[in-house]
Amino acid sequence: MKLTFGGVRGSCPVAQPDFMGYGGETTAFLIEGVAGERILIDAGTGIRLLGRRLMETPGEKTAWLFMTHYHLDHVVGLPMLPMIYSTDWALHMAAPDHNSISLQEMMQRILDRPFWPLQVEDLKSGNTYHALEGPASLHPFLCGGIEVRWCPVRHQGDCTAYRFDEPATGASVVIATDVEWGLASPAERAWLESLIAHPRPAELLIMDGQYEDETIARFRGWGHSTWQEAGDLAARMKAGRLLITHHDPGADDAQLDRINALVQVRYGTASLARAGMSLDLPVSRGGGGQ
């Protein structure tokens, strides 16, 4: 399994030169399986480069897109995803309903007049929609040789965390992009803990850590966790590695470097995610990151 980070910024994209060390694009990830599976997670502005990469890569012209929720910073890249316009591609979009809104309805809203020149009915590509039964998975959803599990997490307007397991290689990753751990109910905490721990502790946890313990009081109720909360959860659940995402759009490279240093001192292998980085999982089989 290869994991690529298209965007790791939260709330809105940024473009100032002193923010580019960690990247200015909003949330988007790409998983590529050993059997050729191509799975996108979220459609922030970072999905543009990931979509272009897929369009230029040989192989079957099929991809999956799993959505964590429908806030603008996670869907704004959808109109710029090239395969939604290509008759050569089949894009399978999957998610539970969020706030009683289905994937197809969200897609229609994003491409609705007067916000975009083409509407869903104008698209000639093979886009299909899959409603995941929820709120938490009872059985894995199969994307080729990759098993997908999910659970709800605390965030305004509903949000879903996903787990991707590749039994052929032993690779596993949990992605919890937007979650306010400090306000999560006991049931919400149990769901995410179980997702990280089962069927075995995840090799990699990618989790929202937009704020710090020292400043979170000002942002309580905004839907995000602190890097300390993410680190403590990863350690308690014995996740192999933690990468913190959804960086504050007001935090420049110097501020994130300071936080990254603190994260590494406190949690060892944990660090802040950067746009453009790639990881080969499982690491024990010769993978790594850059």
C-alpha cells in the first residue's frame, strides 16, 4: 500500500511562501494498493494534483473516492477532479449519509448553478454512488484487496473516520481528519478506539491535531482536536505511527516547525504531515516516507 498526501491544511487553503513547507492545500489523500487499487479520501483542493497523477498513470481507469464529510474545505476540489469529466474513467464515490444528505445530493449541490458551469446531469463519465450503511461498519467494504471500515466521530454536521486494511501485505491506516476528541461522547470515543485497535492496532494513524492543549479553550466547539490529544490516543491504542493533519490555516512553517519538534520529543515517531509526502506501508516490508 502506498499513501500520498495531497493536502493537509484545514479550513481553507493558503498560498503564502512561508506556509509552503507543510503545504497550503486542503485535505486529500490517495491510497494505491498492491493489486492496483486506487482510493482517494476527501476532495479538498489537494485532490487536483492527485487526480492529475491518476490520469497520467497507466492501469485500469477506475478509482474510489471516500468522503469523510461535506464541509467546503473537504469538497471544494471536486469540480477540479479531472476524472469526473472523462468518459474513460469510472469513479465510485462512497460515504455514509452526513446530516441526512447523500453523496449524490452533495455532488449536485457542489456543481449546482450558479456556482459551476457544468451540472451533474452534464457529466458523461461513469460516476457511481455507494451509500455506506452506518453509522459504523458491521462488516468491511471491499475495494479489490483493500478492506474499508468506518465509524462516526465528533464534528459538526457529522463526520466519518475510515480504516483501510490490505491483508495481502499487512498494511493498515486509520484516517480521522476532523474530530473534536475533547467533546466526544463515550460512544464516539469507543468507536474510534475500536477502529484503531481492530482487527489489530493500526500501523498508521492520521488524525486531526489542529490546536494545542494550551490554546484549545478558545476554539472549543470548533470541531478539532489538539496534537496532544492525538498523540495520547495513538500511544494508548498502540498505533504504530501517528501523523497529525488538518493544520491551522493561520500557522506558518515556523509555527508548525515548533509544534513538530514538540510532537517528536513527546511521542517519538509521531510528526506533522506535509503535503506531497508519500509512505509505503507496511514499513517493516521495506517502506518508508519522504
